[in-house]
Amino acid sequence: MLMDLYPPSLSAGLVCCPGWKQEGKECTAALCEGEDACKVDEVCVRPGICLCKPGFFGANCNSRCPDQYWGSDCKKSCSCHPNGKCDPVSGQCICNANRWGVLCEFPCQCAPHGHCNPHTGACHCEPGWWGPNCKKQCLCRVTGSHCDSVTGQCVCTQGWWGRRCSFRCTCHLSPCAQDSGKCECRAGFWGPLCQHHCDCLHGNCNHLDGHCSCNPGYQGRSCGDPCPAGYYGSQCRYSCGHCKRSQPCSPVDGFCLACDSGWNGTLCKKLCTPGYHGENCAQVCPSCRKGETCHPETGACLNCDPGKTGPSCEASCPAGTFGDGCWFTCPDCVNGSCDPVSGECICQAGYWGISCNETCPEGFFWSELFFPLPMSKGLLPPTLWGLCAQSSPAQSRELVPSPPV
């Protein structure tokens, strides 16, 4: 019921047809105005047409609909009648107490002490009755006790026990088991009749013998003593980890604010992962022998590769020593020094030979060179030797020492 207004220059929108007004995006509300205006108890159903409000009829719209009718002016028949009545506005069925179903078409099967669900027909029993049709009477003897509506089993009020709730508990105000009468002590009491008061200051007592189980952070017979520094947990049975600067951990859970070097985790009980060391395990280990890991706290190496020494294997062997652990004494290198790994002589410029005691002949100059010496059992490792060469490339020659035999 929307109409366009032309020309477009007058309006770019849409408006409702005469006799209707807009609700949301639709023109669904009828208008009854002027001489056609509705009375107080009427509603406008179409332009200029008024009817009584749903559920009422009559000249003054003040008479309620009979149970078999509903809607405006009671013009719609109720399909639930006579087993129920309809809601005056929606027409939904409201069943009588002894009927159920969408149209109240099914009779209830409940006994007089039960009421059926109007949607499912299931019986809901009154207190003191049980069974699918609420025909069985409960046998619980104490006022206030009740039985399960499905099984008929008695559910006793506190202070009573037995199949029919006929025995009184003797537990000093604590409850007892319904099937046996055994006392179930309240918090703070213990003993076979719950007659003893617990004296646990920071914990709970065993309801049989009164023994205290302390809360974390406390110890002692009555859980009144806090944990000493360095310990935590129930009865202070656990030792703190490696907290930074020996600071005490939390007496409750052992948590450390920070860890000593070489340790990590909330309890500071885990060593650094191999290959790392130091505070927060953030530093990488140096190059220790054959990839061995370093000490997690100090970062020191246990062993170094041949030719290296020092806590982090950062230094060469001291002068005059070489090899594994720098335990070996170097040979006599007359005009040079020995290699810290192999012990071979490294000659100074102008000298050559195994002991660096040979010089170049007159007319030759010195040049350094790495090259292997042939041996009967293979090749020696590369060794720094000298090259004596003439100033003219055409006349140059090499002076190579004879290999040792």
C-alpha cells in the first residue's frame, strides 16, 4: 500500500496510501480518524472500520467472549472447547486441569493427587505421593521428609535416617548417612559422634581421628607455625629452589621472584638447557671441546679443543706449549714459534726448515707459503715453510728441505 509521487522533483520517496500509516518499513496500521474514529474500547482493523478489542463484544465492547470464541468481537471459534478455552488475543489453547495436548484432545491419566503437564501429559505428584500416575502413597514417617516422585524412595530431612526416615541422628547437630545413620561431621568437628571440636588453626582435621592437614605454608600439630625461610607447602615439607641471592620463596607454592644464574622455572629447580648459561639462561655457551656444554651457572668449559685454554677456551696455549690441554712442550724453533695446535714451527721471515734455522742464499728473497711435505706414509698437515726465489721469475727456484725420515 505504497504509492509513488510524481514528478520525482516533488519527492524522491514513497508514502502510504490513504487510510494507512507506516509501521517500520510497511504501511500496515489502519487509520480511523474524524467521524470514523474508534471508541475507547475499540480498535481500527481497516480504514474507517472499528471492532471491539480481542476478547470483547457488544455495543459498548465491554462483554467478555464466551469460552468457545476469541478475537475481535468474538467472531473466531475456539477449537479447544469444551476441553479448554482460547487465549482471547492469540487463540492458543489453555487446557482444563484434566486435559492435555495442542487442542486439549487427550485426557490426563493422573490420579487425584497428580496434575498432568498440558503439553506432555506427564504427571506431577503432590507431596506424599509417587508413581507414573501418582497413585502410590509415600511411607516416610517424619514431617518434612518427602519421597522421590519416580522411585518412592524417602529423602529424609537433616537429623533423620532410615528407609522411612524413622530414626533420629545422634551426631551433635552434624548430619548422618540416610542409609546407615553413620555420622558425617561438619567442618570443625570429629569423632564417631562428631562430639570433638577440631583445633586446626590453618588447616582441616580428619573427621575420624582429629589429625590436622595443614594449609600450604603452615606446619605443626595444630597448623599454627608458618614455614621457616627456605621451605614451603603443607607441613613445609618442600625445599625452595635456587631463588636469586638466596631470597626465600613463597611459603605457599614455592614461587621465586627470580632465579640464580644457571636456573629457571617458576620454582627455580630446572637447570639451563644444554648450550645456555647465566641469568635467565639467556647466554650462549662458548665453544667447548667437541661441542660439550658449559657450566650452567658460570659458563666455563670443562675441556677445550687442542691449542685453546681459559675458562671459555678463548685464549691460545701459553708460549712454549701446544696440543690438548696445552700439556706438550714445543720443539726448539730457533727463529720462530710453534703452532699451538700441532706444535710445528712457524718461521720468521727469512728463515725456513723444521727448526727455522735455515736462511736464503745470497741473491734470493724470502716469501711465505703453505704447502704439504710428501712422506712415505702420506702427507704431513699443511705447514708454513719458506720460498727462496730470485728477483727474476725466469731464474727463480725453490729451496725445499728434505723431509724427515
